[in-house]
Amino acid sequence: MKTFRDTGLLFHRYTLQMLRNPVWLFVGFSSPILYLALFTPMLKHVAPTLGVRSGGVLEIFLPGILALLAFASGISMGFSTIFELQAGVIERFRVTPASRFAILIGPILSGLMMMAVFDAVVVAIAVGVGFQVHWLGLAALAVLLGLLAALMAAFSTATALVTREINSFAAIINGLNLPILLLAGVLLPISFGPVWMRVLAHFNPLYYAVQASRALATGTFGAPAVWQGFAVLAPLCALIIFWATRVFRKAVA
Amino acid sequence: MEAIISTTDLRKQFHSRRGAVEAVRGVSIEVGRGEIFGFLGPNGAGKTTTLRMLTTLLPIDSGSATVAGIDVARRPKQVRSRIGYVSQLGGADELATGRENLILQGRLYGGDLASVSSRAQLLMEILDINEFADRRVKTYSGGQRRRLDVALGIVHEPEVLFLDEPSTGLDPQNRAHLWDHVRALRSRGTTIFLTTHYLEEADVLCDRLMIMDHGQIVAEGTPRDLKRQVSGDSVLLSLHDEGGALARARLLISAEPYVRELTTDGDQLRLYVEDGSAALPGLLRLLDRERIALKSISLSEPTLDDVFLHQTGRSLRDAGTNTTESAA
């Protein structure tokens, strides 16, 4: 009960902070729209040569963008953690009796909510240019993306608490960012790549998220990618949140 | 004296690439309820580390500590609801207003919105925050921010308030203003535990203090008692050193029964005497009789810096720079 209440308070706080930071809002909205506007047109010409029917371009591309958004919004969470550590905010919260789990999860949930808003805008735009919505699939996709974003956010926050300063944190995050993204087939399906890439991708959680996203976007619930995606993300998410809460409980010297 | 904070042989080690650093080496303290208790020492002396152990932010390596009668290591949660802590950084949300900060803080301590709002209003009046309470914190001046930080630390009416270097970065006027607020808090029954590396702050504000160096306590007592431990007052004589006057004066003065210690520094003689104002006439008569010309003479009562110097062989003003590195 107390955890629930504290989570609400810290969710509200973080949301207010974000809303009062117009630059951040602008970037949050513009990056997915830029992907849609500046990348999709190119795909349309490439699609036939890859054996994708031109109407199916958005079906492949949009879920990838949404997964990319979830991944990026989660993994960048630690930057604000670093800032709040250095400003003494985290320490101020840690000395109160507030639930440690709430200190972690409040901002993460706030981030998820904002991601949902961005996603809704992106999907609306996509519908405008011919994307066909499968409502049930979209609902399941929202859950999947929530798991992905929460898992990355918890990972990023905990990494920030462990490294405690911007240089090491940024080095770790940037070092992980690119290989994970490239080996997930976010922009183009990994099935276009050579065998060794396809094998490596199977060690990448984001790959499962992207594959499941593509299946869910077309409402293909029967595809193995769907259960595989949830089977990989759900336990991983729980594990990472458990670890991150532990990091919060232990001292951050 | 009812002890509200007590520690026994508190220790903390940090491990870095260059090996282990003992930041706190056996600190035992007792702080009475309703005191303003100070921790004085140079940067890196272990003051903040001790404070962080007492406020549940850092695990205790060995030794024990109780705050408000509760064991810090075993029941950190209960300790947290009884203490307030204002770090050097403060940590208020810059994008929120002072009032919003206070209300959130109060609610994290479990208060309901109505009672927290009225408590926040009261605190803003007490600490002169009202005028800018609904402005965002990033527009606050240093003194305004510090007052908000203190308000955040006491929003839940803690029994003990911990202040880590409360007046760092404040100008003298704001510093004096803050001291008034701290005294007012004490008169309302809050115990205040603060760290400082300002001699004046320790001297003027604290009822009792402890001097810390290299993780250990080197002296403890009221500022008055501590200063009395050092050899009385110091007299500084500046002489015209003609025809060996300095050497002659040194010899003569050191033979005087009331002189405890004598040091030379250039053309200056510094002597420590039991009672400076009683010793001056005799000194002047002696020098006059021996026709030794004086440039100037000054008398000063001992400061806490003299206490530190006496205990560690270094001046507190110089000590910070040597020790920060080893403790970082």
C-alpha cells in the first residue's frame, strides 16, 4: 500500500518535471516522426527488390520504429538518474522512508506513459499514410513495448547508480546501444542479413521484441515470434527490476 | 544528559584502485537531546562519511550507532522517519516550486495532503520562504535555496536534523541568517548535528563540538572548554631587530614565569601566556627597561584553529588541501 502510494507520488513528480522541460518533449515527439518521414519513403523503392510488397513496408517498418522508441526511451533513462544523483535529489529521497522500489519504478512508469503518448501519435500518423490497424494486436504490442521499455529503463537507472558519473555511464550505454540495435533488425528485418548475423541476433533480447512486434502489428498471434517475445522479455524485465531495486537499497556512496 | 545520538567505535573503509582508505577510524560520540552539535575538521577528515552512516545512507563497517534510541544498522527505516538530513547539495527539484518540493517531501514521509500543506505553509513563514514559495527553485539565490533545503529537512518534524556543511557557498550575511534559523530550530526542541570546516561556525553556533582529523576524533567539548585547553592567550610581538634585540628579547621573555611557550617567526615573537591581559603590562615594562624597541604588540584569545593546531600540529586552514586527496 505504501509502495503504491509512494510510486504514485514519484510518478507524478517525474511527469511534472518532464512536462516542464519543453526541449525534451520536442525531441521525444520529433525523432519517431523524423524516422517515419525521412526513412519510409526510401523503403518504398527498396521494398520490391527485397521481396516485400510495397503495401507491406509500414507493417515491417512501423513495429520496428515502435520497438526502437521503447528501447531508446528506456536506455536513456539513466541520464536523468545521473543528473539527479549529482544534484543530490536521489540522496534526498533515499533518506526518507519512501519505498526503494517506488523510487525506481515511479519515474519508469512515468516514462512508459509518455512513451504511450508518443506511440499513439506515431501510429495515428502511420494510419494516415496507409497503415492498417489490428486493434487486438496493437494492445498486445503495447504490453510488449512496455516490458521492453521498463526493462531497459531499470537497467539504465541501475547502471547509472553503479557508475555514478556521466562519462563511464555514457561509455557503457553508447557501447551497448549500437550493437544491440544493429543486431535486432530494427529498421530492416534481420532475415535480410547473412547467417552469422541471424545466429548472433538470437542472443539479443531486442531481436525478440522486434520480431514479436512485427507479428503483433499484423495481428498474427499464432506466430512463434509472439510467445517467444513475451517469454524472453517478461522474465528478463522482472529480473532486471529486481536487481535495480537491490541497487537502490544498497548504499550509493 | 539524554543522548539522542550515540556511537561506539564507528568505522568505515573505502576501497579504491590504490587500496583501502580508512575514512572513519573508531568514532565514539554522544549527542544530547536539544543540542547543536558540531563536527569540525578539514575536508576529507571523515565528517561527511560519519554523517552518512548515521543517516542510513552508508552501511556501517563496524561499531554501532543509535539515533533517537534506534539502532541505525538494524532498523534503518525507523531511523529515517525520525531524522532529517540536508546534504551539501540540497537536492531540491529545480523545475518545481519551493512549495511543491515541500509538499512532495512531506508526503514521502507519510503525511496527508492537507496536513502537509499547512505544515509547508508554516515552515515557509518560519524560514522566510513565503515570498518566493511559488517560484521555481532554479530561480532562487544561494541563501534562498539553503533555507528551502533546511525546510525540506524538517518538513516531518524530525527529532534530529543533520546538516552537512550548511553554510558552504553562503555570503556572511546569509550565513548569519542561517545560524539564527538553526538556533530557532533548537529552541523548538530539535537536536541539530552539523559538520563544518568553518571555525567561526563551529565556535559561534555549536553548543558542543568534536574536532576530527584523518577519521579520528582529536578533541571534544564546548568551544570555550576546547579553547581553554590550549595554552591560554597568545601575544604577538613585533620588534626592531637592531643589535641582536630579537635574540635578547627572546632570552629575557622566556625567563618570565608566566610564559608557557615561545616561538619566533621572522622578526616576530609569539608567546602563549595564561592570562594575556595580566601579562601585557609586565611585558611592556620589561622591554622598556631593557631598551628594546617594539614595532607592535597584539593580544589574541585562542581560536579553534589553535586547538586544531595544538592537537594535530597543522593549521585547519592549511589542512584541507593535504587531506582531500587521500580521502577522495
